[in-house]
Amino acid sequence: MREEFIGLEVEVSASPHPGYMMSGKVVDETRNTIVIRHDGRDSIVPKAMNEFTFTYEGEKIKILGSEVQHRPEDRIKRIK
């Protein structure tokens, strides 16, 4: 996915850590983490070892966090 994640609805669809299972809106992203706003607070979720389901233009897209473990600006340039 070559789009910006910030502002998209996201669900952590698979994680080895039960505390990361959540859904909400992406409010920030770094090379290794995604910040999700849910229940009125922000939670930092590592990309590694987690699977995310993003809602983009009404479509659900599953992405392994390890596949997008780049700085956001590099990912947008790199993935086609």
C-alpha cells in the first residue's frame, strides 16, 4: 500500500500480545510503530510481529507490519 496511513481506520487483526488487539484511527507512524487512537487515548503498537487491517476507500486491506517497517516517507517512495 503506497498511501499515507495517518487518518485511516485500522484494526490490529493478529498479534502475539493480547494488549495490542485494538481498533481505531492512525494518528502517527514511525519506522517501527503505529500510534492508534482508540477509546479516547493513543496507544503505540509496534509494526513487527503484528498484522493490521486498514480501511482504505471502503476496502479492507490486510498488511503484515514487518512488510511496512520503513519510515513513512521511504515506504511511499519504495512500494509500487
